[in-house]
Amino acid sequence: MITDSELHQSDSSPEIAVVGSNMVDLISYIRRMPKEGETLEAPDFSMGCGGKGANQAVAASRLGSRVLMLTRVGNDIFADNTISNFANNGIDTTYVLRTAATSGVAPIFVDEQSRNSILIIKGANALLSPEDLKAAEPDIAKCKLIVLQLEIPLDTVYAAIAMGTHLGIPVLLNPAPAQPDLVLDKIKGCKFLVPNESELSLLTGMPVDSLEDIRRAASVLLRVGVQHVIVTLGSRGALWLNAQGEELLPAAQVTPLDTTGAGDAFIGCFSHFLVQTGDIRRALIQANAYAGDSVTRRGTQTSYATADEFARIQPELKED
């Protein structure tokens, strides 16, 4: 077992700073995608709060972490609902900043095989700046982990990584959605990099057609300087690599209903248990179970279990 016990501290400070996006999810449940020029009737629709940053923050907070969220919302009808949703999920909204712009939205299409296709319109998320990050530094400095994604400007992502290095706070980057302009040299300060297979391929320019291909591509990121690379593999689980070796952690065996937001559930849960225990392997096992549970329900954040719900579902994984 590889552990990282220096992350585990017992104090009342904020534990996780999520610097990232919020979106309004507009979810259409479809039988199939329409062809060009075709109009189809969809059997169902729902609307909820989403965005990769917000999703990860909500998952961690529902499991019991104290989460600070740095993000920008618009000046439209979605903003108040988004802020209320953060507050209702126990997330610190001090740095949820109103902006003279539209809020981010994400039209999502889920077919009968539980496959999803997603569009994102960044809106106010595109205006989250390094200056916003600097203003939040006194409170971010109290945290034990910084969590990032790529639905905000890359300059802000790079600034957050640099801030984490300066403050001595581990940084987790989920390089999603995949960005061809991401500069590897500017993310080498991340302690944890958590791509899926397609993101790994785009980051490295290498094929990921087999597990051996994935290992070779992930090893490139280790050589760049990232300490831990965790490749999420959907129903196959997660492959964890570092300088000491590698391990494939199997996924939970479930019948999926809606896979939307499962990757964010994984990262939110991993972040929570990493901060609480410092045990990377245990956090990965928990994250696989939590993400697996989330796909058995419809929706994004609405599918994320609370700590009590998760303990009942996975009693053998209950925290000490």
C-alpha cells in the first residue's frame, strides 16, 4: 500500500479548495440523436446544477469535507439557484462571484444505453481570472488540497497550480474537458493528474487502445514531473501510476442508468477520502464505489450520495 499521510491533518480549516466551473445542466433523455434536419420527440427532460468544478465540490461536501468554491456565475435567472445550491450542499460561497455575463450551461443528451453527449457554454466561467484567485489566496492557503478542471481559462489553471506550489498545498488537476493547448510543463507541479483515456491521449499525443498503451502514455506524464497519474477507465476502474509502480483498481459492478457526472463523482470522493485519510489507494477504492453508485440514478449532482447514504451502500468502506 502506498500512502500519503502528510495530507491528513486534524484542524477546523477549510479542507478542499475547488477552483473551477459551475453550469446549469439541461438534460434530455433520448432514444437516439436526431440526424441532420430531423426533429425527434424525446421521452424526458430534467434541469439541474452541474459544471465539473461544482460537481466535484458537491460530491466532496456531501461526503463531509469542508469545501471552498471559487467560481463565477452570471447575472441571469440561473445565478441565484446556483448559489443556493452551493449553500444547501454546505459549500463556502464567499468566492462565488457574480459577473455581468450569462451563466454557464450544459445541454446533455442521454440515450437508452446510458451513453451521454455533452455541450458546454462556458459563459461567466470564461471570466474567472488569476486576479480572482489571488483575492481568495488567504482562504485557499488554509486548505489541504486544491482541485482544478479545464472549464475555466488556462491562465487561471496555471496560476492555481503555481499558487499550490508556492503555498505547499497538493494540487489535483482533472484535465477535462480535453484541451489541446494545455502545456505539460505548466502542469508538472500537480501532485495528482486524473485524465480519462481520451484526455490522456490528447495530452500525450499517444494511442490508448490497450492497457499497455495507457501505461506508456501515463508514464510520459510521470516523466514530466507529475507525482501521481490516475487514469479513469469507466467500467474497468482506474489505473494508478507513480514512481513506485502501478495498480489497477477495479470498478464497482453495477447496472448503469445514467453515467452523467460519474467522473466528477469519482474525483470529489477521491479528494474527500484523500484529505481525510491520506491513503491514496483507499481513496481510489472509495471513489470507484461512489462513482459506480452514482450511475445507478439519473442526473448529475442529484445522483451523488451523502456520507450516510454511502456508508449504507458500502458499509465495508466506512471511515474509521
